[in-house]
Amino acid sequence: MKLLVTVLGLVFILEAIPYVLFPEAMQRWLARLSQMEAGSLRSTGLFALGLGLLLCYLAQRTGIFP
């Protein structure tokens, strides 16, 4: 449980960095994002999900990341 809370905290930190460092650019990016088609957003989300699962698998089950 300690690891899960730590990872969740790191996710929040990494997600917040662009908003803190570049708030105006994030507003422009979010405006463009809101105009994208749902299918494009879904595809991007599925790609990110798959990449995250792959990284978790590689980190836990292989010796690639010592």
C-alpha cells in the first residue's frame, strides 16, 4: 500500500509540473484538446494505457531496468 500511495503521489507531481511552469501554454493546449474528435482522444488514451502497461510489465518481469 505504501508503494501505491508513493506512485500516486509521483503521478500527481508529474501531472502538475506543466501547469505550474507553463500555465498559458497549458490553457492553449487544453483548448485545442477540447476541439479534438472523441475517436482521436480515445486512440491516444489507449496508446498511453498500452505504453504504461508495457512499461510496468518490463519493470516488474524483466531485467531491463536493474
